[in-house]
Amino acid sequence: MLIKYKSTYKKIAMGLLSYMPKQKQIKALQETIEKYEHDDRWQLFLWKEEDIVGVIGIYEDGDGDFELCHVCVNPSFRDEGIGKQMLQAVQERITGTLKPNKDTKDFYSACLLDV
């Protein structure tokens, strides 16, 4: 189930975001979470099964379209289709087009091929 990020989930969200290649440093993680907490154009969602096992973040551009900025799943839950479920759930919540950025392009393409 997709749930909207709240600051009470900060530590778990940062832990999951740290799986993104450019989010290894604590300063980068803090800057990223800051965007999601204070800029309405940045939206972060968590995927909850029994526990929170994934995170997906999008950025709304000025034209009403969205960029897929972050998608991470706890390694213990990978290869179960959670990333694809998160992507589908986010696409159902937005009205514009969702496009990947350079960091999420390979994941996004793999999901499209897996349809």
C-alpha cells in the first residue's frame, strides 16, 4: 500500500533513499529529504506491507508533468515486484505524465518491458 511521506517516517525514508547511488552521503540525504518536506513540488511516498519496505519520490515540473526521481526497495524485498507496484500506484495518483530521470531510467524501462 502506498502512503504519503510524513516527517515521522524520516529515518526509514532516509535509510531507503540511501540505496540510490547518489544518496550515499548523509548530507545529500538530508538535502533530499528537506526538499520532500518543504517543497510542494517534491512528493515522497512509502510502500507499506507489514513494514515499510520501499520509497518512491517524484517532482512536479511547471507544466503538470512529473519526474521519477527516486525509487528504492529494501534489498530483502527485491525481485517481488514492489518497485513496479509503487510505480503503478504513483501513476494512478497523478494527472500528468510521469517520466524517469537519468537515475531512474533503467528501472522505469525495465518496468515497461515487464508489462
